[in-house]
Amino acid sequence: MHQFNLGEVVTCGVRYAAPGDYKILAFMPDRDGERMYRIKSPLEEHQRVVKESVLTRSAGELWADEIPQPRPPRRSITLAHAPLF
């Protein structure tokens, strides 16, 4: 049984993680006998997968609109070179 619920707000104790609150987005398969979670901070564009042991419950609240939606992929362009005369 997981200690935290989906949508719950937690604080992440990972050294290089953004400060502040994170939202639990998903349960992940256990790794090395420890429960894993996918979490997201409104301060970072990416999501993190972390062990349960680095998370603590937070009194903060994050709303769905505070989690940025992924940006659409960037389109590439090709520049053509005109011949030099």
C-alpha cells in the first residue's frame, strides 16, 4: 500500500529538485523493494520519478491549472542557400 495518494501534495527531498511542493501524478512499479512515484512541480517542465522515502506530506495545495501542460513539439525548418554569383 502506498503512503501517498494520487493528487496529493508533497515535498521532495531530492538534492537537485526544485524547491517547494510537488503533486503525485502516478504510482510507478517498485524499485529495489521501495515504492516509486511520478511527481511534478509547477516550477519545472519535466516530471520526476522518486522513491517514497524522499517524500513528505505538505500542507500546501496545487491546483490542476498550476501544473503546466506539455508544449507541442517544435517544428523544424530548413533554410535554403541561394547561389552566390
